[in-house]
Amino acid sequence: MTTCKTQERFTVRIILFLLVLLCIVTGGCGGKASDQEETAEEDSRIKVGFSQLGAESDWRSANTASMKETFTPANGYELIFEDGQQKQANQIKAIRTFIQREVEYIVLAPVTETGWDTVLQEAKDARIPVIIMDRKVDVQDDSLFTCRVGSDFELEGRKAAEWLRSYTEAKGIGPEDLHIVNIQGTIGASAQIGRTKGLADAAKQNGWDLLAEVTGDFTQAKGREVMASLLRQYENINVVYCENDNEALGAIEAIEAAGKTPGLDLTAGEIMIISFDGVNEAALDCVRQGKIACIAQCNPEQGALVSDIIHTLEQGGTPEKISYTEEEIFAVDDTVKEIEIMGTVYPVTILD
Ligand code: GYE
């Protein structure tokens, strides 16, 4: 059904464009040629509604920028952008507005996984394809969205945990000597669910002491606040697993304010920080300084991938249901050169 509508629109656009072109060539329509060209160009733009979940982190700002840079009039798009400010209700409202405004595609970066069935059914009934970007949606019926572009968050978590396992093993630190706290992302967000699972599974398998899991909401302020309170609660924390870099920057502030040192030398009493994203320059600098030991990259450059999907759909094609972004692992210490997860080897990029 969706494909039919897309083809219809494609044909209408071509006819419109040819008609205007004919008018211009024959001079038959009167008026200025440039006005007609402009109208034709505006009519041929693909109307896209994008519901972004918020602006909580540097990753999010980079992701929004990637979308805005891609979905421009020069690239043949009209973009309607809505910021959900971390609230699912706002995102649902935005989707309903997009439907009313008869956009041709909806792009949704969902704040949490569940609760989307009704509104996505409404979009489907209106025959508007929905592309999920970044986090996942957990819906009863997968045909409620056309496809998803984003990261494999559990894999990111496993990579970070495997780096920690390899590093501490190489340094002769026993698993029972790792006392870890997890500053989680926004609860219920795929990036939180996957990264939390990656660590929890590894802790179980390796016999690590996972002291606490507390949300830091993916923000620097909350990361700082949560870390300060964890330090008061537990004396023996020596690893902090932050589910994004903004939280890590906040955790570093709290650790230093408590007179402790973020670093890689656990035997000297330093506290090791592990994190995700690798977008923020300040966080990458912290890696260079050893204040963050390892970052599992999360790639926010997803605008072009979404645009490719729309082009495929415009031509009547079927995009992959899920496309994952390519992601690296960053560290400064070269003890761990690569890690292996389920038979796949991932090299570690050493920053200098
Ligand atoms: O890691 C974090 C952001 O969903 C991948 O959300 C995204 C995460 C990202 O706030 O910084």
C-alpha cells in the first residue's frame, strides 16, 4: 500500500514538473519563467517530518545536525523538525501533526522503546512510511515501521566490557577485585537497555562485583550528582561504567572533587572510567589524558543513511529492515589491541 502511494506521488511529481517545463518552453502559461521553476521545485520537494527525542547530549546535537544538514531544500527535501524534549507524549503529538500536514515520510528517534503501537498504526493507516532512527521501538507488529537505522547497543556494551576484561586480565587484576558502578542512561531507552545488559552479562560471566546501577539520564549534571552520591555510599568503587560521555564528564568532576583520581592504574587506587559515544572532543581529550580508559563509539551521523532509505523507497525499492552503523573502540593505552566477540575481531583505535 505504502509503495503504491509512493509511486503515485513520484508520478504526480514528474507530471507536474513536465507540465511546468512545457509551459516555460512554449511560453503558454504567462508569468515569469523563474517563478514557475521555483514552484515546480518546491512542489517536487519531499516532505519529511522528523521527531527528535530531545537535546540531552553532544551525541544528540550531532545527530540533529546530521539530519538538518542532509534534509535541506538543496537536497530536495522540506524538513519539519520537532524536538520532543525527552517526553514521549510530545513525540506522539508531533507524529499526529505530521500526519495532519500530510508529510510523505516520518522519521522518529524514539525516547523509549515501548508505547508506540497506537500512533504508528495511525501513520500506517495514513499510508505514511515511518523510519526509526537511533533507538528502537518495541511494537507488537513490525510492519508498523518501514525500517530502522541505528546502533547495536548491546554489542557496544559487550565491546566495552570485553575491553575491561582483556585489560584487567593483562594487568593481572583478578575479577573479584573489580568493584563497578553503572551510571545508566535514560531508563527504558534502547541505548540504556543494551548497554546495561552488556555489562550485567559480563559481570555475571566474569564474577565482577557490580555494586550499583543508577540512572544518570545521559546528562553531565546528573552524571556528576549520581557519582558524588555513589562515592559517599561505596568506598571501594574502582570502575565506573558510564552509558554516555556526558555522564562520564560529570563523573570525572565528582571523582576529582572527592579528591580521587580518574585513571587506568587500579593498583595505585585510581578509578577507571569506561564510556560510550566518542563524539564530544572534551571526552576524547579525557581519553588522551587517561581520565577515560575506553570509549565504545556510537555513531550519530545517520542523516545520509536515512536519506538513502527514502531514495530507495521513492524508487519503489525495499530497504533493509535494520541497518547498523559502523562503530569503533577508542583507548589511549595500547595493552588491548583488539577484542573478540562471538568470533568477530574488533580492533581498538589508539588515540594520540
Ligand atoms: O549514546 C547518548 C544519547 O540513543 C545512542 O542517547 C543514543 C544515546 C547516546 O543521549 O549520548
